[in-house]
Amino acid sequence: MPADRQGGRVRGVGAKSARRGLHQVVVEAVALDIVKGRFQPGDSLPIEADLGQELGVGRSSVREAMRVLSDKGLIEVRTRTGARVTDPSTWRRLDPDVVRWSLANGPDTAFLAYLLEARRIVEPKAAALASVRASAADLAEMERALAIMSASLPDDMEACVNADAAFHYAVLMASGNPVLQEFESIIDAAMRVAFTISASLARSYALTISCHHDVFDAIRLREPERAEAAMSALLDLAATDLGLTPEG
């Protein structure tokens, strides 16, 4: 069984994890050690040989993992001094892996509020654009996701969150804006964490479904202002379920 890092050691890699890409195993282990505070900003990571031995992987896997973590802003690698943990202000906050790692310690109300704030900027406008640009196929995707949500709640939360994410992704796709579509992964990650936290707090499953249908109907009927308002109302409900103010 893997053991938590003690005295500067990171967690080992179990047999099951080793079946995944080896460098990704290192990425996950070191990233979680960073976000959970086992390595603080400014700390040096163990050298490649030590990391490889502790995690049961070769130095090439460690080296590739360091490149990934550097690209995501979690570490800085220098030739003479090795890898050092960076300040969180340098992390690539829109990277879905960074979102997931940042919430690995459990609910982070401040970060969830920032994610919701970002969704408020993007999703209502995307819904308004979707009401103008959505194709029949886009509408069919939204309708299919809503049907699965309705059938899944309240018993099958995994199916429901998958369908909920699919609905929001369909709205982004229907916006026809490739830049807005790039927000899919961040919204997906935020929704999955928020749903895990808020599922037991939801005031009414019926209200949640109703708000989604309001968004869909406004898009289907080509009403941009109504679509924007309906998506904002849906995010207000999400804020309430998370214990945040409607303004985030």
C-alpha cells in the first residue's frame, strides 16, 4: 500500500496506479503533495533519482512529470538548483487538472466562489449566443441531457452529474464560439466538485430541473435575453446550494 510522504518523502506508487502512464502517476503524486501543503512554496523537491526510487519509476518518467508540472505552473525547474515549488499565484488556474488538485483537500469555499464567478461571466452569454446559433443537433443534445437528468434524480447522482455536465457543454458548443467552448473543461471540473458538495444541500431537485428547462426553452425559442437570465438564475441556485451568496 502507498504510504504518505514523511520526512520529505512523497507517496509511493501502488501496482494499480503503475498500470497508468508512469509519468502521470508522478504528476498526480507530486501535485497532490504540493496542494495539500506537504511541499510549501519555495521548497525544493527531491532530486530525480530519489523521486524515481520513492515512486518506483524511472528517471525519464520523473523528468517528464517535472515538465508537466512546470507547464502547469506548480514548479520551477532550474539546471543547477533543481525543481522548486512555486507560489499558487503562478499556477494555471484554468487548467482542469489544477482545478481538481486545488480542491483535493475538500471544499475550498473561496476557490469555489471564484469558479462560480467565472461561470457567471461565461455561461449566461454563451446561452444567449446559443439561442441565436444553436442547430437542431445542439438542441437535441441539450434535450437528451435533460431527459437523463430527470430520470436520474435523485437516485443516480453519477448519471445526473454526467448529464448535467453534458447539458452545459452542449450550451457552450451551441454558442458557436470556439473560445467559449474552451471553458468546457473548467466548467466540467467545477460542476463535478460542486455537485458532490451540494447534492445533499439542494433545496429541491424539481427546482434544479426546472431551471435547466428554463434555459433550454429560451434557447429553443430563440430568446437571447431570456436565455441569459435563465442561465444566471440557474447559477444563483448553484450558489445557494453551495452556501454562497447569489453574487458569489
